[in-house]
Amino acid sequence: MTTPNLHGREACKTADPELFFAEDITKEGKRDVAVAKGICARCPVLARCREFALVNTDHGVWGGMTAEERLKWRRENGVKAIPRVIHGADHRHDIHTRKTGAA
Ligand code: SF4
């Protein structure tokens, strides 16, 4: 499985990847998640990112939604399971580390 082609237009490509994978159970984590969501809110490819993430990922903030929010959406929309899951490390690799050009 590959991540969606967002044409390098991701607002997060210059952001700290850790913001998108913070545990939102601490004050600092909640702040990081809020910052990540703020970055998503001004992202020109939010809709495409969210559409992909709703059925393909269970970690991190994608498309302005946390993993818990996507799980809630799946429950409410009768989507029982994600066939294949992209985990946080893949998200970091495929999207959030593009800024570094890391392989
Ligand atoms: S996680 Fe998705 S919506 Fe958020 S900034 Fe990155 S590419 Fe855009």
C-alpha cells in the first residue's frame, strides 16, 4: 500500500513530525495535537489526505483528524475494519519526512 500522492503540497512537509504523533493524554500532547490540526486546517490537500486516512491509518493526525476521531467516524459510518493499516512510522516516512528528503 502506498500513501496518496499529495504532490508535495502537504502543509506538514515542513512541520515537526512528532506533532502528528503526540499522545493526547498529556497537556503537552494535547497542545501538539492542536498544533498539528491547525497545520492540517490550512493544508490544500486536507480532503484527499483525510479521505485516504479514514480507511487506511490508525495512528497519528491525518487530514485534521486523530486516530480516535477516525475510529469514531468508521463506527458511525459502518466501516468495520481497515484492510491494511499504515502505522505511524510509515506516515512519518512517507509524508512528514519528505522535507528532509530522507529515504
Ligand atoms: S496530515 Fe494531511 S491534511 Fe494534515 S498537513 Fe499533512 S498532508 Fe495536510
